Amino acid sequence: MTEPTAPEPREAAPGEATSERVRGIFSGIATNYDAFNLLSSFGIDRIWRRRAVGLSRLRKGERVLDLCAGTGDLSLVYAKTGLPSEVLGTDFVPEMLAVAEGKVGKVASGVPVRFSQADAQDLPFDDRSFDVVSVAFGVRNLPDRAANFREVRRVLKPGGRYVILEFSRPPFPPFRWLYHAYLRLVIPTLGSLLSGGDRASFQYLNDSILRFPNQPALAAELRAAGFDVVDWNNVSFGIVAVHVATV
């Protein structure tokens, strides 16, 4: 009797997030990630982060958890408001967190900022321990969004907010066509130039944006996960959207 053969591993589809793919991509582009964000968005990404923080309804003394924090930019925007009692940024790619750690000394608000390695789908924190949980451009890189939503609901206090800043779908069709053309033609080329030829990683970023749910679909996922109130705001004509889900 022959042993059953294991099925061949399935190749990930274009833009599909797997832990191995995401870790490999972001560990390789960590040192160029900030420059890529600045150039590819023409600097508007800074406005997007400030908008997300503004929509968080942050109050004095609240505790903030920033998931998929990457190089720390959103975490530091929260800290610069001077409002949180603490900001904790997590990511599962240590190379990205190393860049974030180098920025902490530039924040003069007095708000403690810490970074640690953690998986956003399996958080090592107590129930009801944060007032605000945020994520910028990270939800689409999670293989299991539903697991992330369950974990965020678990660690949020009653009345807590989950703030998701993510690329989305411009609702105006002509502008959406131009935006998708920009993603397809410019993003992989610019990324390849910055990284010394790593076009594939930036092609994944393009594909992951096109694969990600639109604004109503993501809101429906959050409601299905048990969030009581879910709203979203389009920014820059819908290139990005900020979803705020309340428990």
C-alpha cells in the first residue's frame, strides 16, 4: 500500500497575501519604504495619516495600538498629538520596526512610543486593553482579515475604535481608470528604480490594492465581525478611505 502523496502547494494568486510573501517583500524593501511612499504619493500620504488620526476621535489619556506599524509613521502622528497615554506600534517584520525605532527620538510630545513584534491576527494583549486600534496600509496584507477583526474587537475597550487607513476604489469612473493606470504602469517601475531592480515586490503592492475590497464591502466585513457602527470617509477622491469601526 502506497503512502498518500501530499498535495502540491498552491501558488499564491497575484496580490494575494501570504505570511511568507508579505514578510519577504517588506523585509527586503524596509530601507526604501519611506522614500517610495513619499515619491509615489507625491507626499500626500502624510495628509492621509493625519486624516486617519483626526477621525479617531482621540481623547486625552487614551491608549493606542497601531498594527502593521511598519516604519512607524502613523504611530508617531498619534504621539505628536500629545493626547495618548501611550502608543504601541507592532509589526511582524523586524526590519521595518528597526526603521521605526530610529524615528522615536524625533517625537517631542512626551507621549511614550514603543514598538514590538507581533502578528495582527493573533495579538499578545489582554482583553479590553486599548481605546484605539489603528492600521495604515496593512489590512490588505493580512492573509486572514476575519482573524484580525476578531482580535481587534477583543482588545478594544467598550466604545473603542478600529481605524483603518487603506487604499480603496475612487467612485468616479474616469478618475478610477486613471488611478488604476497609474498603479499598473508607474508603481512597479518607481519601486524597481528605488530598490535596485526589485520590480516583483512593488508589482505585488499594485496587485494587492486592486484585489482589496471596496469601501462598502470592507464595511460589510467589519459589521459581520461584530462591530456596532462602521463609517468610512473617502480621501483624495477615494484613492484611500478611512474606515472607523466602533465596538
